[in-house]
Amino acid sequence: MNTSSSIAAIAPALVKAQADIKSAIKDATNPHFRSKYADLASVVEAVKAPLLKQQIIFLQGVHDALDGVAVETMLLHASGEWISSTLRLPATKQDAQGYGSAITYGRRYGLMAICGVPAEDDDGNAAAVATVNAKGVPLGKGVIKPSDGAWDRVEPSRKGVITDTLTQVRDFLAENRDVDAYGLCESLTDPDEKVAMWSELDSKQRARLKKVAAEANKVAA
């Protein structure tokens, strides 16, 4: 995370803004994972008014990154002070759709992370990250469970992409960029690919990502 040389004005403004920021309603459905999530529009609705009330706007820019995109989210105060964070994501497909999905995901998670937005199901109950395998069998809640032979189920043409993503996840964890690492894990839309990558992480790395998953899905008191 980067900041202006002084945050004396934006810091207390953010404290007041976060007191007003409510949960982003999970009103969109991901049929592939049979789960609900808060889409970008819901996240913007949750943060925009509380931020503006404290004279803060958010800006999001997109930069080119290796096999994907880097989405920078900035909170800019009327004083000129700012705070920014960048989330790098691989494109699951090297086409317009793949890059568009990565940008949308990066904007959503980047804004949620920098504003501390919790996600809430539309019935008001706490949600956990639900995952299923290629046959639709649930793998459990919270984070993906490691599985023997997961790499054998990955398409050969995709193994190089998964390996590169795994390397970047490990690099992010080494730099204590756990949110960015979790974002990369979540950017993989194929369940078997996610399980394969998850299986290659050690127990400490999985524990750190599990903590981020819990923070991303907790409901505000």
C-alpha cells in the first residue's frame, strides 16, 4: 500500500467513513460455483456515499501486467492526500473476455480491501467461500481443500498458467501481500485448477489465505 507524504487529513476522514460503510449485499450469483457474491455495483453502492460525505473519492486505474492486469485503487481526499493499493491478476483467458473479467474482479476486490468492506448474503447471514469440483461436488467452506492428483485433472494447456500463478502467489505471500495472493487464487475460475494450485501451497501459506478469506466474508457487527 502506498500513501501521500502526509495522511493527517485523510486518516481521520477514513475513520468516519468506515463507521458509515455497511456490508455489500451479495446479490449476484455465480452459477459455476453455485454461490452468491457482491458484484462491483453493490460494492460501489456501499462505499460511495460514506466516502463522499468525508470528501473522499475513489479512483481506479488499470495497468498492463504479465498475462493479466494490475488494478490500482486510490482513495483521494479533498486535501490532496491519498492512499492507494494495487492488485495484480492473471487473465484466465488471453482474450477480451478474460481481461475484462480480471479487471472487474480487480476493481471489486481492490475497492473492498482498501475500504474494509465486509460482504453479506442478501439474507443477512455470514457467508463462506464455497467451492465445488468439476462434477459439482462441494469441497467445503472457507478455502479450498488440498487434493492428491489435482494436477492430473488440469488441462495440459493450462498447467503453465497455473504454475506461473502459483509462483506469483508465493511471491506475494513472501512480500506479506496476502490480500493480493488471495485475489490471484480467486481469479482462477476452474475448480480443478484452484484445487491444483491450493494443493501446492504449504500449510502455513494456506492458513494465511484462509484468514484473508474469512476477513473478506465476515459480516459487520
